[in-house]
Amino acid sequence: MLQLDRNDLQHSKFLLLMNDELHLCPITPAPHRILDLGTGTGIWAIDMADKYPSAVVTGVDTAPVQTTAVPANCVFEVDDVEDDWLWPADSFDLIHGRELIMAVRDWPRLVRQAKNSLRPGAYLQLAGSVPDFQSDDGSLPPGTAYAELGQIYFQMAERVGASGWEPTRWRRYLEEAGYVDVVERVLKIPTNPWPRDRRYKTIGAFELSHFRDTIANVFARGYTQILGGDPTYFEVLLAKARGEVLNRDMHSWVPL
């Protein structure tokens, strides 16, 4: 249940970041087919089905955890997007994937398969956060426990064969696969409600909750189970990080 709640919270955060838009790439006003990779709870797919009644929106994931109360034009399938795709060529007006970093090992293959399944002129939109914590005003001091947690994330991802730096390589993968009109945008997720802007303050509150209630526990399991680290050391590190992230004078953000 916590994982599902996290997915829905993340969806709300993304909507705020994107000024209440479900996608940034231009698509036809009356699309026919839309695919959501790693759909999770299916919340994005459901919202897209409501927005585009002309389209059949398919959400795919490895686990059938989606709600059954969905629009008639929204369907869910159980599948692994790293397997051979069985969708026909030239099928979709939009393929969407969000926060799949630890789920995909071979991104070049995925973007090639997506290209084959896109109709001419259609788009693939990918989004993924990279916990390389930064600040624009130097208020994030070096050597913080919070920044060390980010490095632990990268170590865990490398250990399981899914680099946490892959979003920084997507542009190259897309261009090598033959995509055109490739656009890369970096959005800034505040790590707590430090911004003055009301929208970004709310985004920061979502991100703080995301860290304290879910991500910290995921990191704790990964540190011991994947990296074989000392759980006592991690408990101390996490306590320090939780204190640091509450400091609104530390104007840190996570790139998306």
C-alpha cells in the first residue's frame, strides 16, 4: 500500500512541476493509442484516458496493482517492457515512461523498441529524477549526510545493473536510435518547502514527504541487502540527513 501511495503522490508532484500538464510533448488533439510504461497504480494512464476519450490508453507493468474503476478507454496489461515488444509497428501516438530508473537495465534497446512502435510523427516522453543534489546559491554544503544518501543510491543502482545516471544519457540514446526533434528539459524539484513560490513550495513539501516516509526506508533496505552495509552506520547517517533536509536555509533541489 505504501508503494501505491508513493506512486500517486509522485503523480501529483509531477503535475505541479509541469504546470498541470500530463505531458510536455505535442500530440495530435485526437490520438488513437497511448502507451504508459511502468504504469504503477495507473493514475497517469487513467488521467490521460479522461483527457483523450478518442484514445485507447494502455498501461503496462510487471504487477497487476491497478484499480478496476477505470474509464472504458483505459486498459492495463501485465508485461515486462524489457522483453520483446509484441505491439505492432506504428501503433502509438505517444509512449510515456516515468521514474523507471531502477526497473530498466537496457535503455538503448527500450528506446529502439519504442521507436518501432511509434507512428510517424509520434513522441516518446521519458522522465526520471537523478539524486545528484544541488543548489544554485551555494547553500548546500559539501559532505552532507543528505548528499551521501544520493551517492548510496548511485552505488545501489550500479550494483543491480541499472545506472542512476541513465537519464543524463537518454538524449544520446534517442539520437543514436534515429529519433528527431529530441528535446531535453531539466526540471528542479525542491527538497523541502524552501521556495517562496507557492507552487514550488508545495512541490518541496511533496518531495520532503516522499523522502521521509518512503525513500528513506527503501534506501535502508538497499544499503544492507544490496551493498552489504552496516545498518547501524546507516541509521546514524539517515538521522543526520533527516535533520538536514528540514533546514529551509539549505536551498537544495533534485534534477528531473
